Amino acid sequence: MKDVLFHPLIPTARPTPRLIADARQVVANPELYADRPLLRRLAWAALMAERRRVVDQNCLAAMPLDRA
């Protein structure tokens, strides 16, 4: 049997509308937040969570801060 990457279906909290609006503001205006790469990474992760996309924490941690 092949090894299958398993993502458990753990109930998670949905991001609030305010959090999503703030995350969109950060992502839409990267020049305003260029000095805060972790905030940009967090905003990206919040938007992926809102779309119910799986965020691979290892890939996220390995992403260079200037590309987040």
C-alpha cells in the first residue's frame, strides 16, 4: 500500500470577517508592510484558512520571510 499523506479533519475555528478584512489589507498592500514579514505570512495563512485550504506548516516555516 502506498504511503498517503493524511490531513486529519480536526474542527477548526473559522477566521472572523474582521481578521479576513485585515489580512486582505496586508496582502493587497505589501509595500506598507514590507518591514513586517511575519505579519504578511500570517495574513497569507489566514486567507488560506478562510478558503479551507490546508497550510503545510513545514513549507510555511521554510518560506523565506521576504517572499511571504
